[in-house]
Amino acid sequence: MGSSVFLLRLIIVSSFLIFTFFLEAVHGSKKCYIVYLGTHSHGSNPTSVDLQIATYSHYDLLASILGSEEKAKEAVLYSYNRHINGFAAMLEEEEAADIGKNPNVVSVFLSKKHKLHTTRSWEFLGLHINGKNSAWQEGSFGENTIIANIDTGVWPESESFGDEGYGPVPSKWRGGNVCQINKLPRSKTNPCNRKLIGARFFNKAFEVYNGELVPSMQTARDFMGHGTHTLSTAGGNFVGGASVFAVGNGTAKGGSPRARVAAYKVCWSLTDPAGCYGADVLAAIDQAIDDGVDVINLSAGGSYVASPEGIFTDEVSIGAFHAISRNILLVASAGNDGPTPGSVVNVAPWVFTIAASTIDRYFSSNLIINDNEVIEGASLFVNLPPNQDFSLILSTDAKLPNATFRDAELCKRGTLDPEKVKGKIVRCIRGGKIKSVAEGNEALSSGAQGMILRNQKRNGKTTFGEPHVLSTVGTNDDHAGAQPDFYLTATDTIKSDTTIRMTPARTLFGRKPAPIMASFSSRGPNKIQPSILKPDVTAPGVNILSAFSEFASASNLPTDNRRGFKFNVMQGTSMSCPHVAGIAGLLKTRHPSWSPAAIKSAIMTTATTLDNTNRPIQDAFAKTLATPFAYGSGHVKPDLAIDPGLVYDLGLTDYLNFLCASGYDQQLISSLNFKTTFICSGTHSVTDLNYPSITLPSLGLKPVTVTRTVTNVGISSTYAATAQLPGYNITVVPNSLTFNKIGEKKTFKVTVQASSVTKRRTYQFGELRWTDGKHIVRSPITVKRR
């Protein structure tokens, strides 16, 4: 296997060098110039017509120098047609000088090299390696925090897990030298080291249902890529020169780049994401607890019955409860079954549940339709000649006689007629929520040159850069009504025999608005414990570039022979989850005595509900604002979380009392208390769990009062409260809290009352804020009148 990996890497490098030489030969003395024309006349909200007019005015200007519109279109790389007015084009020095003489041109200048950034999500979250007083610096880059990852294993040879510059393994590590990873042939180094300090696999449950794995598979080595990706996102080193398909170039890194990491392999199928069994998962959690880790990342979850028993019948819930009892925070993904209401999983109050949203980086390609319409779409991979026209065919017009219309629409296996598809670009409808490479495989096997992948209505505006097996551009669903200043959308006016061109994939930064909630991200309300808001927070989970398994194919399709990738782009709450695990690692390093609940509270109460335009976070669907059922407390802000001011702390007794209030059997509760009898005493309410959010799912006309206690973790200060909940009366008593020392606790009560005119059977969202002028400690309030 080692020889084949090396050979594939050699082929990839050689191909890249040939490609670079080809580009240099084609461009010759031409260089990339930016032509700036000042501001647009169409204002700040351009229509699609405005955008097209601006684009063609750029072509006209350039054509006056180059001699024809065709040459102008060939030269233009980008047309800045929204708010900036200008374009970038490949020009000779004399041509650039001539354009500069035009009285409408403000300036013409060479495009300069900039320092590029990959796993852009960390820059988007405000972390910079040379920043001052950021969470990275304050949290010592997660130094010596131990992050466990329960997933598909790890590719230990990745530079993300190299141990250069690392000291001895922390003494708190109790996992010994167990490293259940087979060495690559001819390798002289141990797979584990002072960075990757342990690796184990758990497959007994998998083998019961699927048969015994061959000896070469009995390893914690990652053959799929998912585990390597998630672990490096949480705790991978800084690695320069990271990219995939020559886009997203820059430096990869994890949230706690100096953390120690350990891999626990529980997922075994090379093609089926559901190849993880709960018994194996629970065994891995148990082992990780025993090994002495600080944070557990689990980018997986089940779909258990929505009943109170779910807390005790779900392996993640059970494992997480035992983890917090040992002062270990378990971070888990919310699931990818959105936007269906109530689809969120991993909902126990002691689990940190993470939703997914976009970042301000976008992998993009333009579709030029009939030479007169430009549509911007998402693409990671386009290798078609940018100036060559292709004929488009709708997949439903290319279906085989025995295929159903719906199956053909989704380009399912064996539905396309090669005689109709060969040499064309086929338009398919996205079938998967987070992964749609199978559609492209059907298109390729049928002879297509490329594919347009159009969203279904449920996908909204969420488009992905995926490692497709052929040139592919994803577009929005036109029924989602995307706004002109966001992604442009394809429409049903595109018919078979339309002429299509695709531009090469490129990386765009600074997209606005961002974040936007991903359509696939599972939503609340919490069906098992309605009084606990889930998910807890949202983090980057779309177009995330991180380390990958060099064994796995780029697309994970069995027929895809492209292997040897050090990095790859993936989507899902699987990707957002390790972002929060990485942030938790920073807080654990900075505040080693904090409980899991304190770390969780710090991240939740400092999260934001605003995007990078300072407006409320949007959902993936047009004209729709996201709610706490999509993002929980909001989008994570690590620089604020490192110094939250106040925290809502919780201990084991608090959780046990919560279970008492929920009506669970006292004997059952005692079984969670290290087999020590736990007496449910006094009166407890489920709404009084000291959670950083307040949820009242069934409010009558009588006022309801909830109790919370905050702990000071900052300077001596006085905090004032403000609360708002439209349609309800809400009061906070006391509304001012003074703290004189760290660790001091203060209790307050929040009373909520509906009126006779308050809308029934509909959730209303508000918030409670405590602020001392420096810190803002924010809690979402979610209420439904029955």
C-alpha cells in the first residue's frame, strides 16, 4: 500500500508540474491586471439585469483595446459586477497601459501576491497566528490538552499529526503506548508519536453484522478520510501549502493546533457513512475516558425514538454522561437531516450539540449560457477548456426507457442513456443533502463531459464544492428565491441543447452574508427533552478543507481512482463539531480547572446571532431568518469565549436532579451515580437546570419562574440584566448582580407570563443579557404558549 501511495503522489506531482508549464506556455508575457472603474451606478442592491449590464460594459471596454468582444471574454478572469466596479484580465503590459488612458478607468494595476489562508474557517472565526490576545494566544494554542476523536481512524503520516517541537506526552495521559495502526511498507517511523499519542479500533459490533474484517483492515488507520479530516480540524498542526485540486491554497490548522490527539476508530464501511455501530462507539468513549482525555469529538449520532427513554437508550448520551462525570466534555454533531423540524440528535443536556453554517470562503465557477447569461455556482473541480462550448442535456431528457422520471432526475445509477449523454453536459438534481458525488459518477460513466447539479427546494441556497469525478458546478434551487447579492440561480428556462461553458474553479473570500445556516443542519426543537434547547451552537460546516487519508479516493466512490490526497473538502455537522472541540481545547488549556459545563457555557453565552454584515443570521432559504432551533445560542466566537465574564456551571448532582424532575425512576437515576443511591429530594423543575439557555415549551397563562445561577470567572464587576421576549411579559429579579471575587456565585429568577392575546402553539424567541460594559453574557429564550 505504501508503494502505491507513493506512486500516486508522484503521478499527481508530475501532473501538476506539467500543468504549470502548460499555463506558463499559454500565457507567455501576459499578466493578470486589475482594472478598477470606481463605483456602480446601480446602487447597493443590484438586480440580475444590473449585473449582466455591468459585465458586458467591462467586455466592451476591454474589446475596444483587444479588438473584439470574443478576445475580451477570453481575457477576463473575473468581472467585479456587484459593488466593486471592475475586472481582472490577462493582458500585455502595453494593453494595460492603453486601458489606463480611458477617462472612465480609475486605475490599472498588477494583481499582487497575497498570503493565502486554508481551513479558512479559523480566520473567519477571528483566530490569527500572529494576532494579539486572541483565543489562540490566550489558550496557548491548546498546548497539552488531549483531544480524542471517535470516527473512522486517522492517517498518521499526515503532517497535521507530526510531532516536531513537541515535548514529552503529558503525564495525565493514561493510554500508554497503544497504537493499533499498521506501518506502511518501508516506513521507518512509528505511526504514533508525541502529537498523535494513541490510536485504537473498535469493530466487534460491526463484525457481528458484517462478518470478520480481513487482517489488513484490523487497524485504526483511516481508509475513508472522514476521521483524519475531523481530527485535524480539531487539533491538527499548522501545515503550509494545503490545497485540493489547486484551490483553497494556504495553511491548514486545527482549533487547538498544539493539542495532543488520539484516534478511536469505530466506523468501518468505506462507502456507507452509517457503518458505525453504537456498541463500538460506546466502547470507544469508555476507553477515551479511561485514557484521560480532556475533550471528546464525536462527529456521528444515531436516530433514536423520540421519547424520554432516549436519554438512556442512546450510546452517545450514556457515554457523554460518564464523560462529564469524569470532567471530560463530549462534543457531538447535531445531524444532517435538516431542515426538518425536530431532526436534531445528540440532545442530552450533558452533550455539547453542534449545528453547521457557512463561512466567507466560496469555491466558485461560472456557467456561461448561450453566450449571454452568466450564473455563478459552486465548484471544486472543473477541468474543461474554459472557452469551449458544450451542449446541455437535462437528465430527464436522457433517461433510459426503463428508468423512472424521478430516478433519472436524480441521476441514479443506470438511469442515463449513453447515446444521449455522450460528450455533453448533463443537468442533474442533487439527491444527497451533504454529498452528491454519485450523481456525477452516473454522468461520467454515461459519457458526459460535465455536470450541472441543481439544488432541490430542501437544499435552499446551500451549495458545495465537492470532489466530483467530472467537472461539476452546483447551483441553487430557483424556487428557493435566492437574492441577487447572494448566489445567482439557475431557472427552468435552461433546456436541453442549451450551450454551456464552465470557467475554472476558483477560491473567493469575503463572501457576504456569512455565516448562513446550512440547509442540511438538523433543527430543533428537542423531541426528547423539549425544555432543553438543541442544538447548542453553530460553527463552520460547509466547504471545510482539512487533512485526508491518502488511501481514500477523493470522492470515496469505489470507482474513483484518484488517490493520494493529503487534503480534501468536506461538509456536514461532522465538520462543524470538531471546530467547537478545538475551541474547547483552547479553553481547557487556559482554564484547566473549569468543568465541562463551564467551558460549554462560555462558548454558548458568547456566541453571536449576527452575520458579517451585522444583521441577523439568515437561514439557507430566501427571506428567512434563522432561529435558535437552527443555531442554538448562535455562531461561536472563540476570542470572546476565552473570557466570558460569567458562566452557568453544572455538576453531576444537577443533572441527576434534572432527571428526578423529568420523572425518571430513582433507582435508574442511582445507577448513573456510580452505583450510589441517589435520593430525589425537594422540588425540582426541568426548567431550573442551570443551562445557558431558557426553554419553556408549554406555557399557560399563569406566570412561570425559572431559576439560574451564574459564577464569576472574570474581574470584580457589576452586571445589569436586560430581557426581551415579544408577546410576553418578562422580568429578571434581581436585575443587577455585583461580584467581588472569582468563583463567586449569584442566583436570579426570570419570570415569563403570556397574555390572552399571545399567539398559541407557536414558538417565540427572545434573549436574556447580562453585561458589565465589557462582557455580554447572552442566553436565548424560547417559549411556546400551549
